[in-house]
Amino acid sequence: MAILSKIRERSMFLIIIIGLALFAFVLDPSTLGDFFNSSKVNEVGEVNGEAISRQEFATALEAYKQQAGGRVSEMQAAKSVWDNIVRKKIYKNQLAEAGITVGEQDVWNEVINSPSVNNSPQFQNEAGMFDEGKFKQFLADTKENNEQLWSAWSNYMNQIKDNAETNTYNRLITAGLGASLKEGENEYMIENTKVNAQFVYVPYSTVADSLVKITKSDIEAYIKNNKAQFQVEAARDISYVKFDIVATPEDEVAIKADLATLIEDFKKSSDNKDFLNENGSETPLDLNYKYNANVNQTVANDIFAGDKGEVFGPYKDQGYFKISKIVEVSKMPDSVKASHILIPFVGAQRATPDITRTEEQANKLADSILTVVKRRSSKFADLAKEFSSDKSNAEKGGELDWFNYSRMTPAFRDFSFTNKKGTIDVVKTPFGFHIVKIDETKNEQKVLKLATYSRKIVASEKTENDVFQKAEQFALAVSNNKDYAQVAKDNNYNLRPAVGLKVLDENVPGIGNQRPIVSWAFGRDLETGDFKRFDLEGSHVVAIVTGKTEKGLMPVSKATNRVRPILLNEKKAALLSEKVKGADLQEIAKANNTTVRTANGINLKTPTLSGVGAEPKVVGAMYNAAIDKVYSNVVGSRGVYAFKVSQRNLPTALPNYDSNRKKIAEARKGLTFKMYEALKEASDVEDNRANMYVSN
């Protein structure tokens, strides 16, 4: 019966849905197809009416993430891929409208003329010239036999095509971005015309804020009249309390006591590596030599006064409790100066493509050079210049600067620090074979090899449970009492805000990368006051939605702090307008209990008034004003002005203004990024990625 009941319920649901669809069809027959069309569900956006499907986006996203090799987050990758797709479609649309096509031959020419292809020995003939036939054969063989490599080449050629389309369009636009001689002349005049003036300045601060009333309707009206400035994306405000799971002093005492029980067994152990592994050390065995400065300074002197076999600790160090056993005592310099000749081989790290010798051949060459320099060390510098692949110091005869123990690769380091001045030998490293000569050493001192057992300082299970209970109790209190701020205050919890989170953000201030919290905050049915507990790595967070801003015009509550100062100044300007009027600057100054000021040598390039600051509107008015005429009630950024221009010094006229014209033209041609921003602003871009990344 229960099953039949469910079928009846679903049947009724379907009848209602079909009825609504038919009703819509009666009103507008074209809507029926749209009603049942699920294509919108499979789209992440549109650019000028062209859909971006989920499949297209997902394929590009996966390719980008593989190329990035895990170095970017999901949302960083999604943003880059979206931007790339939008850019590509905008440029394709522009090229199509202009009737311009970038063909296969154009792309092919770009590919074969790129240095990475044209200069590759793999595609050159016996004369060392690029052979197009060889390259074509390589691509044909790759397509047939190596799917992964062919995919990489296909992506590369597609990228070449995209770049060619972008560059073609940009070149066409920049070709028309010249400048006239008249523009050059105007630029010259603006930069070099100097104005001397007298002015009276009455700052807005002379009118008390209390004398000006700004209402909510004033702010609403300003927003509506300046819609372009107040368009905002959807945003959410949250507040949260973070409950960190950290070890208590009692937990630390317990961990330290546990380590103390291992000391005697550690002393007796003949295999330090096994001891660390069997007892669960959280750091591996490190038998590099340690200088006093490399060891925790609270115990360093005690350890360095010890003998081989002694165990020290437990001591606290960088989030761990440790016990350390002296394995070896020696003496070494703290820095060495050496020279080397590097002989790499095929497969060695950083080996350049022109290296063709095998490892065996490299070893033989290194031994031959060693034989020569051991007989005559004076030949070392010349042989370094001739044979060493380390060009950064080959010209200096292979000489390296002073280096400390931690700088070089292990084999090179160990040889350098455990041998005496003048020692020469061959050392193999991942970079190849080095003929190394120790030139100088300094500051010889005691060093130790230490086997160190480590236990991370973490909260006990009891502490974890206690923290969890606190988070749960706070969440419960919030559910019973909507005044979450008061609940936090009563419990002495730190309530932190995260304001203006965007739908595709992943970072929450104070917590870091927590995409799940952002996704939850944008849930469709979530309302202000709703909350949730999140279990994070090392903490619990109870988050509360405190504000919602929908896409469109900024709400008054959000815009008030931005609009109020503007409206204050506008209303203060109106109040001051009657006081900053007249035909005589001295009278205007006297009426406003101020003085007449002087401004000499001002120009439009740097529109600043001495003692006041930047005032582009006022300086612009001075630039165009008649000489010796008083202008009053001039509204500026910082106050209201009256002024009189006493002198306008024009620069010497030039025979022509071609250099200025060229400067303007070159500056314009370098702004291709602004071209794209203008195209994007003029395009109809619909971004629905949030549907993929927001929990419902």
C-alpha cells in the first residue's frame, strides 16, 4: 500500500507539472520546448549567445589541472579556464564579425617558425637546416603511435591558433590607434602651460556634520542615479567562532613523560634507524652533521658537551618533543671555498639537450681531467673554462663562492667538508661528475651526528572530545538563542567576521582555504541567521550567515559608508555657496574668516594646490579661466573656492609636435589589455559556474 501511495503522489506531481507546461504553451507555444529542454542544466555560461557547455568547461579544466600539476586549487583552475574560454570566444566573435579568418596555413607557419621547432636538431637535415618534411613525419608518427605526446602537440597547436587569432585582432586595432599632430600639440600645452593664481579656499570641514542631514532616501536616490558605480556581485557575510584543537599543558606533560621512558632503550639500541621506526618516531633518521647553531639552543650547549652514545631530552622543539642520541663526534669547518669542473651526461639533472655523452663516457672524461690537474693543479682553471658545463663560474676557472654545509648537494657537500685544503678528486652527484678542488676552509669546530626521536605535540583524545563538545554546545545555544553575538560574548569566544564573500571564493579570512564554508553560505535556501558546524583539520568552526547581498545594485546598508561622505560634501557645498560669492577675493576671504592664498606654476599634469592638495576640477577651471576675472563658488574635492588667474605662461611653440604625437600613439598601442577589457564589457557574458560549485 505504501508503494501504491507513493506512485499516486508522483502521478499527481507529474500531472501538475504537465498542466503547468501546457498552460505555458497556450500563452506562448515557443516556451514548451524550453520547458522540457534540459540544455541549460548542462551549461556553465554564455558569451554573446554562444553556450559554454559543462563538457567543454570540464574538459578544459581537467587539461589545465594536469598541466598545472597540482600547483593550483580547484577554484583557481576554474577561474583561469573560464577566463581563457571567455577571451577565446570574444575574440572569435570579433574576428567573425570583421570577416577575418586565421587558417590552417597561418597556424602551420606560426608552428614551424617557432624557435622550439625551427631550431630543434631533431627536425634538421644533414646541413643543419630545418627540414619541414622531417617535422611532418614526426607528427604523423606521433599521432599514430604516441597518444599522450600527440595530445600535447595538439594542445600546443591549438594554443598557437588561439594566440594567432588574438594577435591578429590586436594588430588590426592598434594599427588604427594613432594620434594626430593636434593631439600632440594639446599634450605639449597641457604639460608645459603654467598658471599663477590667487584663491580663497573654504574647506568642507568648516561646516559641522550635524548641520547636514543625510536620509536613507538620499542614499537610495544617489545609488539609482549612479547605477554603473554600484553594480555588485552576489555576496555573503558570515561570522564564525573557531574552536582550535590544540594540546593542553596536561597533554604535553603526558607526551614528555612517555618519551622519557624510551631513553634507556635508546641508549642501548645498536640500530638507531630500527629504534626510531619501531617506536614510531614522527621524523626520520637524519645523520647529517649538526653544528651547535643548528640544534635547539635551549639544549645545544648540553648536547655539545656530551660524548658519543649519550641521550639528551626530552626537549621541546618546533612543535615536537624530542630525545637525541650522539652517534658521532667530529670536527669540520663551518664554510668552504672550492672550485669544480662539471661533466654531465644524458639523463643528469639540468643536462642541456646538446649533452650526448653517456654516464660511462662522462666518468672517463672526469678521470682524465683529474689525472691532469693532480699532476698540475695550475691547469684547473683552463680546463674548467674548456670542459665545465657550469657556465655560471666556468669563466672564473670553476671557482665557487664560500658556501656553508647546508648549501650544496649531499655528495659534493660531504667531500668538501670532510677533506683538507688542496684535496682534489671526482665526486658524482645527480648533476654529473664533478672534479672538485678544495681551495680554502675556515672556522673549524665540533660537529655531531645525532639520531633524534620525535613525537608531535598533539591534543589527546580527551582534549579533542572537549573541544568538540564546546563547538556543539555553542551551536546548540545559537539554535536556541538567535543572538549569536551575545552567546559568544557570554562564553568569552572570539567571534570573527568574514564580509563580502563571493560565490566562487575559496578563502575565508582567518581560516584560509575553506571552499565548503563558502559553498554552504551560498546555498539556495539559506537565510540570514542560519548556521552550521564544520569539522576542519585541527579545529571546529561554527559559522553563521549574517548578511546576503544579491547580484545587482548595492543595497543601501552596504553603500552608506561610501555614499554618505559624497552627499555630505554636496550638501555642505550648497550651504557654502552663498558664503563664497563676490567680485573681490579679499572680501570673500574676510567673510569666511580666512586669507587669500597664492598658487604659482600650477598645471593640468599635476593639478595640486599648495597647502590644500589635489584639486583637478579647480585647477582645470583655472586653466581655462579669463585673466584677472574673479570666479566664485567653484566646487572642488576638498572644499569650495573663489579664484582669480593673474598670469598664464604658455610654452614656446615648437616647429612641429610629431614627437608628442608619437608618444601618444605608442602609449595607446601598448594598451592591448584595455582593448580586451573594453570588448568584454561590451559583450554579453553570463557566468553560471556557481551552479557547479554551490551546495543546494
